[in-house]
Amino acid sequence: MKVGEELAPLEIAVTRTLIVSGAVASRDYQDVHHDAELAREKGSPDIFMNILTTNGLVGRYVTDHFGPSAVLRRIAIRLGAPNYPGDTMVLSGKVTALGDDGTAEVSIVGANGLGRHVTGTVTISVPEGSA
């Protein structure tokens, strides 16, 4: 692990099933995440992914890269363009800092057809010799 190391991009198909199941799994029952008609009534062209699903996908992306011994210490994200069904989100990342305590900070971007869906940083620790 070194500063400047880039993570391989990960393409995620944004399906209705992913959006709805992510909302239900995180107990987010707001209608804009599962009911297209009500989402349209509220001004959205369709249902859209909730922040908790995005947060989980960001965590998965980083731990998939660093392996099963990696531990997420902090995830700080900001949402931008919505993830609508039928689009693809491409996650990319880069190691931006290494801590003396064995942690690394990874800058993350998730982009879709509308622009940047998510930006943020993930702090992760990886036991020595694991990464």
C-alpha cells in the first residue's frame, strides 16, 4: 500500500432491485426509494438509491480491494447526482495518505451518466503484510 496507489474501477449496474433491496435492508422505507409513481409525484423522474446503500457500496469497494483482513475505520461521503435505475455507477479510488497507525485514507468517486453520484474518503486499516 502506497500513496498514489489507484484502485481498479468497479462498475455497478444500478437496477430497481438494487435500489429497493438496499433501501429495505437499511430500513429506509421512504417511498422515493421503492415507488416510482410517488417518486414522480415528488418531482423525481424515478426511484433513486439511498445514501445508506451508496455508503455500503463504497465500503465494499474498498474492502474488496484491500482484502478480508481490512477494517473500515471511517467513511465520509457526499452525494451528488442521483443513481436512477438503468444507469451504471463506476467507483474509482486512490490512496491519498498513510498513517503511522497502519491506516490509509482512500479518496473515492462514484460516477454515473449524470455526473458524480458520490465523493468522499474512506479510512481503512490493514494488518501488516495483508495488503
